[in-house]
Amino acid sequence: MITKEKLKSHIEHFPDEMTIDELIDRLVFIDKLEKRIQESDEGKSISDEELKLEMSKWFD
């Protein structure tokens, strides 16, 4: 969940004009980004080494 204050700070960097579709795309991106930041803060992410190990399994 994003706070109004965080959303305001993102919106300040939006272009002066955009389509509704562009706005929705940006809002979806911000939502996903905020969720990933929260997961990282809660220790729910994996390390670079764990990622490399998992990816090496894909290409064996």
C-alpha cells in the first residue's frame, strides 16, 4: 500500500500531459516498486548469490 505523501512525490515527477493509459501504467509500476521495497525491508528478498544459483539452474 502506498501513502498519499509518497504518491504525491512521484506525481511531481510526472510529465505535464499524459494519457490515462500512461497514468495507469505509471501507477501500477509505482505500486509494484513500493511492494518490492517493502518486501526487501522485511527481509523477504533473496541475495545476489541465491539469485545466481537459481538462474544457473535455468540454463543447465
